[in-house]
Amino acid sequence: MLTIERLNKTFAAPAGAVVALSNIQLQVERGQFITFIGPSGCGKSTLLKIVAGLDTAYEGTVELNGKSITGPGVDKGFIFQEPRLFPWLTVEKNIAANLSLGNAQVRRQVEELIELVRLKGFEKAYPKELSGGMAQRVAIARALLRKPEILLLDEPFGALDAFTRTHMQEALLDIWQNSKTTMLFVTHDLDEAVFLGEKVVIMNPRPGHIRNIINVDLPYPRKRTGVSFQELRSKVLGEFEKVEQPPLLDQGAGI
Amino acid sequence: MSTNEVALGAKAGGRQSAVSRERKAGMPKWLYGWVIPVIVLGLWEAASALGLVSQSALPAPSRIAEAFWKLCVNGDMAKHVSASAIRAGGGFLLGGATGLLLGVFTGLGKWAERTLDPSIQMLRTVPLLAVIPLFILWFGVGEFSKVLLIALGSFFPVYFHTHLGVRSADRKLYEVTRILQYSKLHLLTKLIIPAALPNILLGIRLSVGASWLLLAVAEMMGASAGVGYMIQDARVYGQTDIVFVGIILFALVGKLSDSLVRLVERRYLQWNNNYKG
């Protein structure tokens, strides 16, 4: 279980301190799928980095199973927007990374994961020979091999085309249902947030804080075209439009 | 999934058509490099046969080949080549290994870079031939000063490119190794060295070239055996054909060692997007 209490985070900037996250409160049960959505600068990626242990300069409590997070580790898998594979390793060696494929148990698990992320036949391929979606699946398999308690995904499908993205979303749900890993998924795509999450956390910038948390009580697999999906999407969008837009000039990428 | 496979298939198809285009040209790829040397040799031989060039300045290729063969048969060739190879190899190994270690060292640590790198960069700008008199004063004209000179020459390219390669290791991949909890040893052997390998091999190739250059210089400053000595000796006696044999030997051995490094590159750098083979 992940517990976040009174989390505050400030960045030092030339023009003075910038509050990136203000008073974040969040409880995530084991095995839940939570999506985070909000305009750029709302601190959703910063929040993910803190949970990953990549950023430890914060105030407040961030605990995984009652233990404070002090640094990165394999129990907190992280998927970046880019696959970040080692270009000199083949697919299977990328998944194993610092573990040896000579170990029979590792070898068997790697083979199972290749099956799970549907990359059979590409074991010996180098990252440069893979498409974006395939490379991202290798990154997911690499994280899953370590049996993470929690998987943190920072806009993982943001760079993919629409068809591949849809496919990857379905693949991720499959993986989640098979592995029962807790998922924290950051996105700027409204459909993606509603399609994937059991809960959608809506975040607001300046300073970054949680605006609302919406439960998505739809059974999986969800139909994007279904009436209830559209109703929930409108509900989230309704919440979303209350988010004050920053002045046009400061608006970055994202929504 | 299927779109991905189609994309991959298309790539493979592109490779295939490149191969067939090559076949259509009718000549194997490796043959192209031989066209110009063969034409030049033909013209040269013809000019010699017609008496257009002086045999003492530019002996005919057939005469050079004959001298080559003679040196092979009487054992001089083996003596000179092995003496040179030991010198060049020893110097290269010494300089290259030191360059590799120091390059990794200064590439990894800010502290090491700040203290060591400025001095090394300053020394790098000194023309190596200018320190030969100093080497002779210190160590004489013996084997030691020759090997040391070659080592110094092959040190700089390896050092410089290793340092650069280690420095250019991707910060984003470093973040991945933190999450995957790589040990310090794995960080070095599974991230930093592989990431720096293209640069390291480039440095080695340049330093192989440097070691042959300095070998020739070192052997001409005084030696009793070696290809450079053979050239110098032949010059004294006006044996132009043997001078040519020496030059050809340098060219052959230089090309051979370069091909060897390329072979290693092909084996270990096939993952690299920028590597063209």
C-alpha cells in the first residue's frame, strides 16, 4: 500500500522558489490502477519521481507498505516516456539487464515475459530494429522481471501513434490483470486516463495539487464507444474544465 | 503488433534490394579498392620497361617484387618485421592500456578530471618528435626509449577518446541503472564501458596509426634491426628497391592492423545506429 501525506515539494528557481507540489494526500491500495491527469506544470511527473525514489528532496510522508521511500529500487518499477533500452543489448538481454541469462530461473522468467508482452521471435533483435511500441513493451518486461510492488508509468505511450497506443493500453491492462501489480499511470490523454484507471486523479497547477479524484466504476474490458464510458469521460472532462488555464503565454505542451 | 512487423519486414526488404543492386553492377564490392593500384602499377611497369624513368629513382615494380622475395628468402625480412612488431606492439599495449585506464578514470570522476585532464591536454599539444632529443638524452638510443616514444604516441588518442566516450554515457540510461539497482561494478561493465566502446575503438584505431608512424621515426634514429632501419640502411647504399619494400611493408602492416580493429568493431558495434561498417 502506498501512502502519501502532506507532501510538499519546492524547486529552487532563479526567480525564487517554485512550489511544485502542495499538500498532496493519496492512498493507493495494493493492486489498484490509478491514472493521473492534468495540464503541464501540475507536478504529476514530479509526484511520480518522488514515489520512484528518484527525487528525495521533499517534505511530508511518502511510504510504501509503511516504509519511507529513500531511494530508487527494483520494487518501484519505472517506465519513462522513451523506452530507455540499452542499445548494445538484444531484447532478451535488455530484459535481463544486470541479471544473468545463464541463470535458469532468470532465463525462464524472461521467456515468459517475452510471451506476455508478445515479442516472441524478437529475442535476438537490437533496439534499433524495434518500433516504438515494441521497445516500450521491452521496457515494461524489464521492469516486470523484478516483480515490482508498484509500477510507475510516466506518459509511456505519449510518443506512440494512435493505433499502437490503443493496442498498448489493452496490452497493459492484460499485464495488470495477470501480474496484479499496482499501477500509477501519468498521462495527458483524457481517453487514456478513463480507459485505464480505476481512479482518475485530476491535478491542478500553481501550485501542483490534487483537484479531485474520480472513481471509474466500469468493468474491464471497457468499450470506448459505450454510453457509460462517454458519460464518465464527460464527467472527468467537466472536472477538467474547472481547472484554471494558465495564461496563454506560459502554456507548455500537453493539454 | 502487425503494423510493427510490417515495418520491420519493409526494412529487411530494403536491405535485400541493396544487395541485388550490388550484384547487378557485376563486380564484388572488395574489388573496387584494387582498381586504382592495379592501373598505377601497370603504367609504372610500362614506363620502366620503356626507359622513361630512371631505375635508381623509381625501380620497376617487378624489381621491387624481386627484392621483396630475396629479403623473404634470406631471412632478413622476418628479422626486421619481428623486431618492428615487438617494438610497435609493446609500445602500443603500454600506451593504449594507460590511456584506457586514465581515460575511464578522468571520465568518471569530476575531481580526477579537474586535476589530471588540463596537464594531459597540455602535453598533447607538444609535437612528439620534439621530445625525441630529450628521450635520447635520458634513455639513450636503446630499445627502452623507442618503446616509450611509441607508447607516448599511442597513449593520447586512446586517452582522449575514452575520456570522451565515458563522458558521453547517457544520463537517462544512468537513471535506469539506478532504478534497476546496478552495483558499482555493473555500472562500469554494463553501462559505461559499452556506451564508450565506439569511441574507445576509434581511439585505438588512431593510436595504431600513431604507433606505426613513431615506429618508423624511432627506428630511423638508430637501431640494428627493424623495417625503419632497413629503409635507412638501404638509403645509405642507394638501394631504392629495398626502400620501396620497406614502405610497402609499412602500408601492408598498417592496413592489416586497421582491418583487425574494424573486425572487432563489426563484431561489437552492430547495435550502433551510427555505425556504418
